[in-house]
Amino acid sequence: MRRSLSTRNISLLVFAALAFASLNYFRVASSTFQSNRLFVEEMTWPEVHAALEAGYKTVIIPTGGTEQNGPHTVLGRHNFVVAHTSKKIADRLGNTLIAPVIPYVPQGDVGAEPTGHMKWPGTISVPEPVFEQLLEASVRSFAVHGFNEILLIGDSGGNQAPQSRVADTMTLELASAGVVVRHISDYYDRNGQIAYLENLGFDKEQIGTHAGLRDTSEILFVKPDEANRTPLPIPPGWYTGFDGRPDLASSEIGEALILLKIEAALAQIHDLRNARQ
């Protein structure tokens, strides 16, 4: 006479079946992971797990900024640019995911007498120590899940020194886990953009240093609807917030400038990897 299965045995069988299905799912997912989505915020956790299993052990943490860019360009310019360049860099590197762009970065003091870009409404600034703590927490978050190369890429000048310090500190902290954190400084500091524009015949006054020819050309290429808007009149007593000649900007120039940033970052990443081997 057949013995009926007990409730306990049925539960064990169901648990075993679910466990087998889960293992099989992750085995299939990791072997069929497609890099059509690289931004972590656009992925589910099983997709990130599958990417890790498929060898995606590098992650880019892009930092932008929310700052005034003159009356002709939106405050999120850095964020749009670094999201675009990070995607291109990840595509070229392979096995690389991208963290959400960090839009809150040092932009000046917020006291009774604001400094830097904080003189203009809409700009958001955080103190350097807060920015560094945010980067450190982000690095630890990715490291604990198994990413072993973390790239800090910043599109704004105030991001560079804090990123460099965080890269050094966190590489030491996570050395025993085999994690390396790299500040990709050449993306911003040694990208050859000024020389390129001078070779085209532009002088330093035309190029400017903020929201001028260079910056406006980049956003015209990356997100043209967010640049060269019909500006509102400048309120009495206010400075425009830009220098140089944004009216000379073009999408074609922007495409070349963006490529220079991407190539500078990739060259430095490969050099740093080779030096560590």
C-alpha cells in the first residue's frame, strides 16, 4: 500500500524544486546577459547579479553637478554630458556597468555671502567632506556586491580633488578584498580640448572657461534641446554667469570635444590597468 507524502516531505520537495529553479535561472541569466542596459538604475537586481556572473566587475561612478550655466543652458549640463560619456566609455571597455550620475557636488559656500556658482539661483552645493562621504559610501556599496574596479569620472572641476582623495583612501581600505578605485583625472584635466579649439582658430577669450564655446558645444551635441534656449532677460545687477563665446558653439565641435574626453579617459584607464599588472 502506498504511503502518502507528509506535509513536511511535500514542503521539502517544493523547497528543493524552487532552489533548483533559482540556480538554473541564475545560470541561464549569467550566460545570456546582454549589455543592452548598463545603467544600474535601469536594471533589476537579478540583471545586476547576472552581469556580475558574466564578468561585469567594473563600475563607473559618474559625477556631474547642478550649477548655473549662463542664461542659455540648463543647470544639469554636467549630468547630461557625463551620462553620455560614461555610456560610451563603458561600451568601449566592456564588462562595465554605470552607477547613477551624482548631481550634488561642491559648487561654493552657501553662507550669507555665497561663493562660486552658488551666487546664482538653482545651483546646489555640498561641502567637500559630504561629497567625499557620498563617494565612499557608493564605492563600498559596489565593492560589497563583488565589483573589483571602481572608476570615478567627474565632469566638473570641483569634483576632481575630492575624487582623487577618495580613490586613494578607498583603494587602501579595500585592498584586502582586491578592489581598486581609480580617479580618472585625464577625462577632465588632460583631454586636449583647448589645443583642439586653438587649432581650429579660436583664441582663449572666445573659448572661455565656463558655459562658453566649449561647454555649450558639448551640450549641443549631447542634448541639443537643453542649450541655446531663448534666454529670459538678465535681471538688473546680475552677471550672465558665462564667459567666452557660446554663440560660436556647434554640435559638430561638441562631438569632437566629447570624443576627446572619452579617448583621454580610456587611455588613462588602460595605462592604470597595465601599471598594476
